[in-house]
Amino acid sequence: MKINYTRRGFDLQCPKCGAVIGDTKLHTEYHESLSKVKDFMDSHRMKT
């Protein structure tokens, strides 16, 4: 995790997408759900 110091104190920047995030746990879950969707789409594409 890269930490950016800002006027509000500090924000964490997500290494995967570069978004500045406040809640890291929530953002990690967001990425996990995204990759699950991507895996599903990839496996679905291979069948067709």
C-alpha cells in the first residue's frame, strides 16, 4: 500500500487501480468481487 499524505491527513492508494481509498477492507472486497466476475466471464466465454 502506498500512502499519500494530503491535507486531510493521509489517504491510502490502491496499488491495483490507483484509486485513493479510505476503507481498505471494503476496497479489497470490491476487487475480489470484480475478479470473481471476471473469472466467471472468462470461463463462460471459453464454453461458447
